[in-house]
Amino acid sequence: MSPLPVDRLTKDSPLQAVREAVGASIQQCMDEPNDKTQEDCAGMAFSIAREKSGQALDEATRR
């Protein structure tokens, strides 16, 4: 799998950048040939985003 947009997040990333990176990462994961479901891709994107940004994220973050 190619590096995901969430891999570039930092502790200084604004919430809007985190939202955009999560959305783009989910889409990239879904577009790549793999056996991951949308839930798998979202879980991975949110997990990496939490780790990289240090922000407490949940599904509401996507709104």
C-alpha cells in the first residue's frame, strides 16, 4: 500500500487538514487493490490520524 495522506500529519496539523487527510486516506485505501472493507480503511485512517496528530478523533470529525 502506498503512503496515506494521514501519514503526513503532525501534532501541529489543523483539524481541517486532519479531516481532509482522513477522507483522502479512506478513498485511497478503497481504490487500491486489497481485501479491506470501507470500515477497515476508515479504522486504519482514523487510527493513524490520532497517532500522528495527537487529536482525539471520532466519526464526528468527518462532518
